[in-house]
Amino acid sequence: MDSIFSVPTKIHFGIGKIETLTDIAKEYGKRCLLVTTKNTHPLEKVFTRLKGVLSQNNFEVIHFDEVIPNPTTEIVEKGIRLLQDNKIDFVISVGGGSSIDTAKIICLLNESKDIDWSNLFDKYNNPHIHYKPIHNRHIPLIAIPTTAGTGSEVTQAAVISIDNDKNTIFHPLNYPAHAILDPNLLLTLPSKLTASTGFDAFCHAFESYINPMASPFSELASLEAIKVIKNYLPKSIESLNNIFYRKQLLYAQTLAGIALSNAGASAPHPLSEIIGGVTGISHGEALALVFPEFLHMQYHLNTTKFATIARIFDNTLNSLSDKEAASKLSSIIKDFLKAIKLYHKFDDYSVTDEQFSSIIDSPILNFLSFGCKENLQKIILDSKNLR
């Protein structure tokens, strides 16, 4: 029962909450760095309105729009220099996990020069310890997600790529000061991104639920997120403009992010980041590649929790033993991935033999705390060969 549970970010949740931005920003100063991707076309009206409202309220906005999927250390360093050159008071990030993670690291390292990145990256283990000392001034971050998946707006983790490897920086200063969660901002999200980000949120909830660091508090958040995603992700994909479905997914991804930040992930997340770093496959799609085989290999290690989740998807399993119910979870999730059109093979992404060798031989596999290297390699190999 002993546990640690923390939610440092102040969450502003609901339809129209984006209108509270200027009131929130007033407490931090007048010079703002806005961090986004370059391709903001689907939300162009939102960005135009945000910048206009900020300017009308006498905020000076410097727009850093060079974020890309799987952002690199070079991009982060550009953002840090822009922040330093303009004496920024606070940062606003609008977008998915890439934009929010980039903004987190810009804030965290805002006074740094000649950054030794290798000394900042963390292994996947206890999310509450092993923080590297950071002595920079604190720059507040207001995170505004436009996807329902990463939960980055409520976590202390930020993922960054260097030399085709995706690495994570954990630090309590990575928590945004505020998260504005407005489902209106999800209405332009296409079906493929809705599916992949939604499945990412499912994985956050699942992996944190089975992590040994899980607490009664994080487990409640994980299970609620799983139930909501199971019920509303397929519906949202079929009805992209349904604001109620979008609101449910935004709620679920936030719960999943909170659970993840307190309990930690499991094997699929670092495996998917290795795959994404080598191939460029999106995070949610990479998770979908390995998750069914992970379930097939691991269910016997925690039949009670695996069975609990299997029964959320299929209540006819209530009459079966935990072991029997847990054994069916892999096929259940395969069917779920098919329903949301996210069930693919490595070959569907034209992954070359050379790329696959780089994935299997990744040195990161030597440092993960989720099992021996051989078992992790087997999950990847079986995902490629047995589908």
C-alpha cells in the first residue's frame, strides 16, 4: 500500500478551455516562446487565433516552428538558442508529443550551452528516482495537446532522438506548469492519427498497470483509461467530428499519462522507441507492431492483471480462470487493432533487413530493466515472423 503519487501539473479540462490561455499566461510575464511543428495547416485557424489573442493582450510571441516527428537534439538546441536570444519568460507548446517534449527540454535546459546529451538520458526504471541535477532557472511551460495519446502534458518524461536512437530525459522540472485540454482542438485529427495516438494512450495505461511500481492510485487511473479507450477509440475513428467521443479520449489519455508518470512503462515502450528511431515509424504504430507478441510472451507472469484487462474487453471471460482469460488477451488486442485499422506487419512499412538488424542489435536492449536482452529480442522477432 505504501506508494508515491504526484500530479504537479494544473489541468484545465473541457470544451472551450483554450479561451483561458491568456489568463493563465498573465502570471508568467510577457515574452513567450510558442513551440509547434511547421505543418500546422490543420490547426492554422487555431494558431492564428492564439497568436492574435496573445498579441492583443500585449504578449510578445516568438514562434519556434521547427519541431518534427521524432525531434532531434539539434532541433532542441535551436529552440534553446532562440529562447536565450529573446529573454523568454515562459513557453507555450501546441501539438502532439513531439512539440510538447521539445518544449519540455527547451525549458529544462534553457541556460545550457555545450550540452552533454549522453549524461542526461535515463534508463527505463523507477520514474521517481535517478534525476540528474539541473541548475538552470525555471521556465514555466503551458502545454496544449492537439492529439489524445501521448499524455506528455502531465508527465516528467521527454523523448528526444540522437543518432537514430530515441532517448528519454526524466526530470520533475519537465512537468508543465499548466495543461489546457480542449477537445475542440482534436476535431481536425485524421483517423490514422486518432488510432495511433489513442493506442499509445492505451499502452501507457496498460504498461503502468502491470508495472511493479503501480500503486492503488495509478491503477485506478490506468483501468479507467483502458475502459474509456476500449469504448470510445473505435467510435471516434468512425465519427471524427463527434466532440463527446473526442472529450472522452482526451480524458483517457490524461489519466493514462498520470498513471505512466507515477508507475512507469514496460517493455513495449522502449522497444517501440528503438523501432521508431531506426525506421521513422510513428510511436503508436510501432507499439502496435510489438504489443500482441509482448502480451503472448508475458501474460503468464501476471495472470491476475492481464485477466482483468481481458475481461474489460470481453465480459464473457468472467467464467474462465485468470490464466485462461489472460491467455486470450493477445488475440483480443489483435482484434482491437484490426478494428481501429492499426494492425500491420513490419513488411507493410518496408523495413529493410539492415534496419531490422539495427533494431535487434540495438545497444539500448542491454540496459532495459524489463527482462533479458534475449527475451526482448524474441518479442521483436516474433512480431516480425509470426503475424
